[in-house]
Amino acid sequence: MAINRGKMGDGMSDNSDTGREVGEGVGGVAGIAAGAAIGSLGGPIGTVIGAIAGAVGGWWAGKEVSDAATGYTDTNDTYYRNQFGAQPASARGRFQSYDQARPLYQLGYVAAQNPAYRGKSFDTAESDIKRGWNPDMERQYGSWNDVRGILNSGYSGANQGTNQGATQGDKDVRISRSEEELMVGKREVSAGEVGLNKTIETEHVTKNVPLMREEVEIERHPVNASSANSGDIEIGDQDIRIPLTAEEAVVAKRVVAKEEVVVSKHAVEDTKQVGADLRKERIDVDKQGRTTGANLKESDRDNSGNIRDR
């Protein structure tokens, strides 16, 4: 039974009337009517679907989207409410209550009914829904990154919520169990830099250098007067000069290459451990009354033991 919350106005108190009124809408009107079918006449989900219908057209703007909206039941809503409540507060983003997030779950449900997406992942529908996520939607619900996770949950859980309402007369009841997997990627970031800067320093250097110089040594010897030829001796002034030489240090400088510095880069691989808290769904089997033949074997459990017979 389709949800019929609150007052819906004259002519819309009955679910069949609601479906008929909804089916008459096209374009943006179809979106508003679809909101009525889910229980909020002209409400949030109608506004959102109207925006997508105006941007994408096709199935979103026709009677089909309205028909899809009428299939949303109390069972679906209960399923999504429980799913939202099982999330930790940190995973709910800007949505602090299920009532705030409900239109997004409903939109995901409606999208899953589109034949073009049926049997395919949310990635197939994402481009169309994102195209209609205009600035008005962002102001009301947040950016695409803020809402994508809940839309994905609504899309993926559309059939699960319906299966929960299966009656005992159904032969097979199927419900899938999902869990998060850790996906680790890599990106390049700046890790600093190495710079080479050449400057000039002045150092005072001393060196011992051996230098040669000439010195004069004067010796005086007495002359034997008897052996001297007095006839050749004259008295007069005489000036004798003997030049002396010496070595002096001459300082000069030259530039010579002393060292070469080569800088090269190479990659070094380190191993870093990363982790995150992952959520997974658990399916409990609650047997009531006569359950002959309903006992689960140990082989019916998965490796995580997520199906329990109680």
C-alpha cells in the first residue's frame, strides 16, 4: 500500500485517487505530483523530482515517474528509517534525523524503478540525477558529495525494502546483505624540497716560504810591512760599493675547480598502514510460531556468521 501521510487535499485521500492524479502530471508537474504520491503534496520529493524532470526529461518527466512514486510503501520507509538509524552519527553528514534525509531515500527509490537503470549500479543513474541537482537543491540539502551516499543507499535498497514486505504466500523471499569494503588509493603530495645555494666565503691562509738574501761579511787582516811594496802605496779617498740581492715573496691567486656536486632523485617505497571503520549489514532470522523445516544449517551461515537462527 502506498504511503499516504498527512492531509493531501480534496480528492487525494485515497491511494488510487492519488495515483490517478499523479499519473496526469508531466515535466515539473509530474515531480510535484509524485511528491503527493509519497505523502507530501507539493513537498520536498516532488520539488526534487521536478528539478530532475526539467533537466533530464524523458522517463523523469512522464507518467512513469509518477507511477513509480506510488509504489513507495510503509515497508520501504521503515527499511530506510532503520538503515539510517544504524549509521553512526559521523556517517550521517549534515542530516541529523531521518525526516531530513527521507526525500533523498525516496528519490533513490524512484530512480531504481527507471527501466533504463534496472539491474545496474547507482553509477548509471548518477549522471542524470546530478544534472538536475541545481543550486536550489544544494541550498536545501547540500552539495552532491553531501547527498550522494544517501541517494546511493535509497537506490540500492529499493528492492530490499520491498522484499521485507513479502507475505508467507510467496515462494521465495530474497534479501541481499551489503557491507562496506576498504578501498585505498594514492595521490601525489608535496613532501618538501632540496635546494643548493652557492655562496662565497673568505678565509685567511698563511704559508711559510723560504727566501734567500745576500749578506756582507767583513774580515780584517794585518799586513806585514816588510813584505809590502811601499812604493805602490798611495793615500787618498776611495769609495767601493758591493750590490746585495734578496728574495721576496710575491702573492698571487688563481681559481681552480675542487669539487663537483651531483643531485639526483630516485623513488623509495615505504609501507604505511591505513584503516577505516567499515559497516556491514547483518541478517537475523526471527522464527515465530510453527517453523517446521525452517531451521538453518551451519552451512547456511557465511564466513562472518551474519545469519543467525534464534
